Amino acid sequence: MSIMLARAYLRASTDEQDALRAREDLEAFAGERGLPIAGFYVENESGASLQRPELFRLLSDSRSGDVLLVEQVDRLSRLNAADWERLKAEITKRRLRVVALDLPTSHALAKADPDDFTARMLDALNAMMLDVLAAVARKDYEDRRRRQAQGIARVKAQQPEKYRGRPEDKALQDKVRQGLAAGLSWAGVMSLTGASRATVAKVAGRMKGTSR
């Protein structure tokens, strides 16, 4: 009989946040249950995106019956409903047990196999709780994004000067315009004036518009 292994997934949303912060808690939880941790999969990516290489490496490495161990359900998902269903289907296909420290109903899944009836009951109950917590995590994510957008809109209305952007460099644009009018290539104009490609494109577009 194969030994059940845990694969610990640690995620933070940005490079400024510490994805390894929960490692000790996960190690302690697994150690108390005699559950070997086969590997730690660490990344700084948004939980609202499925573009998470380390999570999918974990799924690829896993064997049937392994535990996908996380500190909180929102470390695994802040996904919208459709993406959460896709991720859940992948987890189910690989017959993994999701155990989250903040989801006590999942803790029993970190133990050796219970009888078939108990295992089915635990799986059903835990699947329901995972769905609820994943939905709550998504709502929290959307609420925070909405509050941030409202805050930015409020500051824009109160202090519009902060959001006007940098003034255009008219002198530089004149040099770009002269270079283009002289027949220089974009690369030549950029080399001669030090202008960015975006600036050259902007000036070229304006020149094209006025020549019509």
C-alpha cells in the first residue's frame, strides 16, 4: 500500500508579500498527523488567475490519494465560478484531497483511509464547503477591487492634477516630425532624437491624419 503524501501549496499575490509565511504552520499540521510532505510549491501570483505554473506543477507531480495542503482556501482560489470549476475538475480527475488549515471539515482527509462510507461522506461535505469558501474568497476579491476603483475615482475627482500624466515634450516631437518629414525611417528617427517608438508612432499618426 502506497504512503499518502502531502504537497504543500503556498501562494501570495505580489512579490512584496511573503508566500513562505505559512510554511511552518503547514509543516506543524502535517507533522502532528504523521503526514510526509513531498514538496513545497511556492509562487507569487494572483489567486484570481489560473496562470499559476507552480500549482499546475503540483498537480502534475501528484499521485492519486495525495493531499493538496494549503493554509487557507483563498490561497488556492479567488477564481471566478467557471475557472474554479475547471480547477476543481482537474483536482478531482487526479483524485487529490484538498486540506486547508482554515477548513476543519477537511482535516479528516489528512488521515489514513477511512471506511468507504465515511470517505464518501467526508468528500461530499468537504466539496460543498470548498465551493462555499471559494465563492466567499472570490466575492472578497471583487469587493476589494471595487473599493480600490472607487477610491481612485474619488481621488481623481478631488485632485485631478495628479492624474493628468506627464506633459508632452513638444520640442522632441518637433524633432521627430522633422526627421519623418525628411524621409528617415522610424529607427533612424529614434536613433537621432532619442525618442521612444511610442512617441515616433504617435507623431507619425498625427502627421498621417493631417495629410488627409
